Amino acid sequence: MTSILEKRLSLHKDLAVQQQLNNALKSQITQLQTLANVGTTTYMVAHEINNLLTPLGSFAQLALKHPDDKALIEKALQKAVRNCEQASKIMESMLAVADGETQDKKSVPLMTLVQEVFACLCRDFAKDGITVNIEIAKDLNVWGVPVQIQQVLMNLILNARDAMLSHGGVLTIKAHDTDAAVQIEIADTGCGIDRADLEKIFEPFFTTKNDKNSPSRRSGAGLGLVFCKRIIDEHGGCISVESKPTEGTTFKVTLPKPS
Ligand SMILES: Nc1ncnc2c1ncn2[C@@H]1O[C@H](COP(=O)(O)OP(=O)(O)OP(=O)(O)O)[C@@H](O)[C@H]1O
Ligand SMILES: [Mg+2]
């Protein structure tokens, strides 16, 4: 009888020790998750700021080479001001996310967001033989955090441009309204994505842009699409892709309307 009671007591003690260990592990996991979030946010800030600094630097260098070209100098300064503003909006938004704040979503004209993204980009697409078609109704609004939707648009547009840099092509951005959501399509007629790669493109650090033998190609971090997916998921939407090697690629982003 005593021995059964002793055994029970000892089992209870063991259980208490295991529970303590379990709690300690849970709190370690929470700490590690916080650290992982800080890491992702840091990568995201660096990646997005780099997208904005590259065109700013290129324009400034060009302006320095042509000190008598007043129009060019003005364009470089405008780009510097605009891209710095956009960079600080992105920083603010990400610091708020890192602090656990919920970002205010609002209804914004999609066309304005697209135009602002193009204004932040490097050189004219036409100079690389790329025609841009934008088919978006002026009164079509999307619901979301404006600067985050612009990050998605910018990454998809930069990928489309990279895919067409060698031969030129057509970039088409369209959008249409349904009862529950707005669907945005970003299509290019570029190199396309190999079937085997298609399922990897949303994985962190997957990139095909590290071709050291072809220095004319921009090297990639393999993070742009990861961030696009993360932002779209946070908006309750979805992102999908269709692609044919050598023919082109279409990304579809669906952004739900507020219920
Ligand atoms: N429009 C596209 N056409 C062809 N390939 C694409 C396109 N969009 C994405 N990809 C493929 O998906 C990969 C991952 O894209 P992602 O934007 O995540 O990273 P990246 O462009 O390589 O680097 P970065 O982090 O600078 O954006 C690309 O390297 C490319 O192989
Ligand atoms: Mg990219």
C-alpha cells in the first residue's frame, strides 16, 4: 500500500519537473520566435530600401557626370526626395509591425499606387525595349496598407523587368473588381520560369539571378517574392503564378475587400 502511494508521489514529482521543463522550453521558443521576427524584419527593411537606393544612386551618378544638364540634375534630385520619402514610409511601417502594432488599412486608388511605384524606379522601361501597358480604371480602389501594397507591386514589376532585360518585351498591369475582391495581374513576356523552379520561387533565398558569368544581370537575394507572399497573406489575399519558359509569366494578386 505504502509503496503504491510512494510511487504515485514520485510520479507527481516527475510530472511537476517535466511541466517546469516544458514551460521553460515554451518560453525559449517564444524568445526565438521574436528573434526570428526581428531577423525577417531586418532582411525586409534592407531588401526594400535597396530597391529604392539603387535607382537613387544611378541617377545621382548620371547627374554628376553631366553637371550642365539642368533637367537631369532636377530629375535626380526629385528621385532622391521621392525615394527617401518612400524609404522612410517603409521603415515606419516595418518598425510598427516589429512593435506588434496593427497597420491601418484603407481604401486607396490602385492607379495612384502603381504610378508612384513607377516614379521610384530606375530608368525608363522604354530604354530597355520594354513597353508598359497599364489597364486599371481610375476609380478602382484596393483595401490595404498602401506602402505594403506598393512593396508587392515594386517587387513584381522589378522581377518582370529583370525577366525582359535581355530582349525587351511587354509588361501589362491590369486589375478588375469582383464583389468580394480586387484581382491584379502583372504579366510579362520575358524568359519565363522553368517548371522545376516554379514551386521554389516563394521559398526564402531561391534565386536564379546569381549568374557570376553574366555580370550584366542583377544579382538577387531571393527574398522579393517571400515578402510579397507575406504581405498578401497578412491582407487575407492570395498570390499565384503562371509561367511558360521563353514566353512569359503572369502573377495574380487577389486582395479582398473589407467585410
Ligand atoms: N516575372 C518573372 N519572370 C521570370 N522569373 C521570375 C519572375 N519572377 C520571379 N522569377 C523567378 O523567381 C525567383 C525568385 O524571385 P524573387 O523576387 O523572390 O527573388 P530575386 O528577384 O531573385 O531577388 P530579390 O530578392 O532581389 O527580389 C527569381 O530569381 C526568378 O528565377
Ligand atoms: Mg525579385
